[in-house]
Amino acid sequence: MTQPRMDPTDALAELGRVRLDEISLDDMLLRIAELAKGSIAGTREVTVTLVRGRVGWTGAFTGELARQLDEWQYEQHRGPCLDASASGDTISVPDMDTEERWPAWAERARAAGVQSSLSIGLPIQGSVVGALNVYSDSPNAFDPSSIASAEGFAAYAAVALANAHLYENAATLAAQMQEAMRNRAVIEQAKGIIMGSRRCSSEEAFALLSKISQDTNRKVREVAEALVAQAVGTSQGS
């Protein structure tokens, strides 16, 4: 059995040092895959499966071979990584030669040089679930000790992923709110300019902006920005 290049405790510690404000969700997924590959005994390659509804995809992988084995499962809508994602359980395939649950997939794995695998469910956040998939080129590569180590790492990784997912969603929402506030500010400026020049109400000013938007096939914000820029230019030139 291939010995890990990194102590499992060190892998968890390194994962815990990742700062969410300095790393994207995609980078977090890749870091999890790399740390799992380096710390779980018997591992050749690692992937992280993500599933939303009935759609599965590989969020990170350490080798193309492992990604292809995942992709085949998504195409067929069956396989250990999908079952582990759905159930949250640990699914072990000790020997591809004797695997009877997914014989077609096991045959593909054998042809690619993969002899055993381990898929551990990752409850991530809300409607997204996933699995940590560990592949080996030796049969019976994952003994009880290595499975326990993989499950411990996966539990820690699931928390890290959930936090990263929440952080990314919060950051996206904050950016959207900031953009909405900027849009509102420039539209209010443009309305003020129209109200001052036409002596009209706020509602009439916005109606004019909307009409120009429709007539020119531009967003109201873009019309407002152009009007404000024109007013500023005129003011500076006078």
C-alpha cells in the first residue's frame, strides 16, 4: 500500500489555515483534492464530485484519468461517487475485478489501471452535495485505517467547503447589493438633472429615462450614466 506523503494531521492543519477571503471556491476544491491525495494512504488520484439536483460534475481533480471515471458515472447517472453524494455514506470498491454493483464502470476503471476506489459523501450546503473520491492502482488499497483517515479528512473538508460556499454566496450578494446601490445613486442623479431642467416630478423624470432606455435599447443605468456625464461635462466646460 502506497504510504502518504503527508501526515493526515498536517493535512487537516493546512486546510484549516486556508483563508476564505484569499481563495475562491474552485481553488478550495482543488486544495482539498491535493491534500487528500497527499495524506490518504494508497491513493493514486482524487476527485471531488458536486451534485445539484440530478446534475453531477467534478469540481476538482488531481488527474485526468480520475476525472474521466467520474464523468462516465455522470453520463450513466449511476456509480459510487453519485451514490455516496446522495446518501452521504462511505462507499468502498475494494477490487474492480470482483465489483458487481457497477460492473460496466468497474471494467472501465480496470482498463484505465484503477483497481480500487473509495467515495465518501460530503454534505456541503443547501441543495449542493458531493463526494470525495479516492482512486488507487492496487486492489484492496484502502484498509480500515486508511478508510478512517479518509473519512476524518472528508468530514473536515465538508465543513471547509460549506464555509467557502457560504462565504462566496455572501460575497456575491454583497457585490450585487453594492452594484444596486451604485445604480440607484446614478439614476437618482439623472432624475434630479431632468427634474431641474424640465420642472417635472420624480415619477415623470424616471418615466423619461425609461422611455429613452426603450428607444435606444440601453439599460436605464446606462442612460442615466450618460446623462450625468453629459451634465458634468457641460458644468466643467462652462
